Amino acid sequence: MADLGKKPTGGFGKSNAKPSFWKRKQSASGQTSPRDRPVFGAQHPPLQESLVPSTSPNQLSPNPVDRKRKKSKSGMTFDEYSHHVDDAWGCEEDEEAMRPSAPSACRSSLPLVLSKSINIPLTSVSTRTGGEASSYSATNSEPSSPRSLTPFVHQEVAPAAMSGRRLSTVSVHDVSRIKKFEKLIEAQKTPLDELSKLSWSGIPHPLRHTVWQLLSGYLPVNSERRKNTLERKRQEYWNYVKQYYHTREQPQHESTFHQITIDIPRMLPQSLFSQKESQACFQRLLYIWSMRHPASGYVQGINDLAVPYFLVFLGSHLDPSQIVERVDFSSLDQSILEEAEADTFWCLSKLLDGIHDNYTFSQPGIQQKIHKLKELVKRIDGPLYQHLEFNSIEFLTFSFRWMNNLLVRELPLQCIVRLWDTYMCERDGFASFHPYVCAAFLAHWSKELLAKTDFQALMLYLQKLPTDSWTEREINEILAAAWRWKYSFSDAPKHLH
């Protein structure tokens, strides 16, 4: 293929013709071309600016096939025509690609971006020093791994670094986003709408615990009241412990506490919940929650929903070199565990208030969500739906756990944390948006499922989907598809029938 900026060989015009059809006229000094300007979508969440390297000229080379000169109906040659319309073309040699912060209805048309990144400690980014760009040193600049080739991944995280509390690769775009987050968080009154739009595409790790507490309604938007609110709510939780925890040995509550104690060691990661300190934390907060919500009480699955909160809040207290899943609880100060436990209790309570019918008698919320999932899959992937029906696969048999545990058992924890970033930004995200995510998750495996032709093979695959190597890239793709389908069907439910 001919390089851009060079005259194509063959029949592409005369020697005095324009050098290349794709060569763009240089813009005036101090002006930006339309392609250089940020594009904003009309729907929430909006696209945002991003600085990305230019595309290789070879990727934009014209097709060398059929280079013969052709006359148009008006009698002009191709070269003459291109000369007349040279100002109408927007492809230049160093074309910049926009990386959106949220799913687009035409995701397949978005350019794949290979962003350059710089290695800096996450904690240094979150320090409040006035936010000058020069305060972030760009060292060891290297192209990111091939896994960063994705339309709107804001950061690639190693599976082991779920908490993000160690050195990580942060792009220039991430540094800019962190400054935007800090500006909103530090405002006298944080605008939650703006914070939600910014958080939809992921929250920077050093700020996630604060943003989650704000979006959950645990922290007030007034920054001056936050310190007092935290102290008061934490003390209130420990008052509940004094009031209720001793009742765990009473006959009427003994079975509930016994179920909690046998569920906790089964939780993931096992390295964390095999320690007696973490088990004691979860025994208290789950038992207190069940006593405060007698309509449902404790139900298996609620324990898994507390894990992301606990790891995020605990990680905010740790040294950047520490990984939450491998931390030795006996080496931590008791006040750190107490704060993480209390914060987890209140945020878990906020979450469960929105999906409480998932855990009441006969679990009507889960039944409704499974029915919605079935109708969605029938509409968006007819062949897969018919294949499951033909092999007698009931949606209840494999998707009950997806609804009961919010996919915590299906995905790596770093993916769950990224998924919850978006759930907290959607209105009733854990309730209304979750079925769309499950539909996108199931459709992702359509090819593999269609290749399996019997009940046993299908059930075994659905119960243990191969997601161990998943990163934020796959989650972003699932969220993009879920958002498109929600935008298509949520306001027109009859389209599902």
C-alpha cells in the first residue's frame, strides 16, 4: 500500500496532480480541525476527551486495487474531482482517535486505541497539591500491553492488584480524570449527577472508596459535614453491635448465626476469609444486618455482596505496596478493621435497600429479573434462546446465582469492582440495569454455547464460565452492550414481546 503523503503509483493522475487524495490541507496556525475537537454524545453518559497517539499512516492507506483513472458523470477525472473537494475530507496523516468514557450505540465503529502510559504511584496522583501537570513525572514511558486495545478502557489492572494499592500503570488521560474527580469531591457541595457521569466509565483506585461512599448516599454531598458524619455513623454501628451481637447465642437466633459462620469460610478470596479477624468482622456485620432487617433476615448470597465494599474500604488504609487479598489481618491496627467493617455495613445496607425483594419470602425480585433476562435474550439472540430451549435449559437453573449474588461468583473481584462503579452511577443500577448486564454476559458466550449440543455439557459450561483471565476490557465491552440494550428496550418494554 502506498504511504500517505506520497503520490500513488499506477494510473492515479499526472505528475502535476495532487500528491495524494487523502492528503489534508494544513489548517491555519492556532486553529484546530474538526477531527481534533472533542465529540460529545447526546445521551448519558457523554463522551470525553482523551489524548491518544496518532494512528500509523499505513493503516489509512488507500486501497491499491483498481487504480485506473475513471471519469465521473460530469466528465472530470478522479484527480480533478479530488482537487475541487480537497477541503471536504477530514483524514490526515496523524489522525487522532477519541476514546469515549461510556458505551456508544455504534461501539464497533470506534477506533482501537493503543495509548502510551507512564508509571507513577497511584497515591502520588491523589495528593492534593494544586493539581499541576508538572507534578507528575513521566518516567519509563512505554506502549501499553496489547490488552489496552479497547474502545474505552481507562486503565488496565493486573488481576492480583484488585485493590490498586500498589504501583500501577496510569496514562496521561487517567491523570486528567483523577484531577476532575478530586475537583468534584473537594467541592463544597459535590454535584452527584456530574460525579455519576464521570464515574460511569470507571473510578480511579485511590479515590474509589470516597466516590462509592458518596454515590451510595453514605457520605453527605456537603464536604464540611463528612468527617462528623463518618464518626457518627461508625459509632452508631458499634452501638448496634453492643445492642444485638450478644443475642446470637439465643435459641431463636442461633440458626441464623450458625448459617453465617459456615458461609464465611466459603467466600472468596479464601486467603482473606480463612483468617479469624476477617471472619469475625463479617460475622458481626452480617448478623447485625439480619437483626435490623427481620423481614428477610440473613439469606445466602448477601455475604458475597459485602466483599467488594470491604476490600475497597480496607484498601484505602493500606500502603501502596500491599495487596488487600494477601494482607495479614493480625498485622493491621484494630481501628482500620473497625472503620472498614462499619463503612461496609452502611454501604451494604444502602445496596440491599434497593434490592430487598430479592431476599424476602419466595424471592419475587429474583424471579422478575430472571423473567426479564429470558425475554431480553429471546429478543437479542434468538438462536441462543432457541438452542437453550431445545436442550431443556431453564434460565432459573443457571441465572439464579447471577441475580442472587450479582455475578460476584462468576467474575474475578477486580472485574466486580469495575462493574459496580457503573452500577452506582445508574438509577437503581443493582436492580434495573443488572438484568441487561446479565443478558450481555450470556450473549458473550453465544458461540461457545451453540457449539455444545447436550444438556449436561451446557449446564457444566454455564455453571463455570471461563472468566478467570478477564480484565476491565471485557467488563467494558459487556457494559457497552448492556447500555445499548437498555437504551433500546427500557422505555419500550413491549419491544421485548
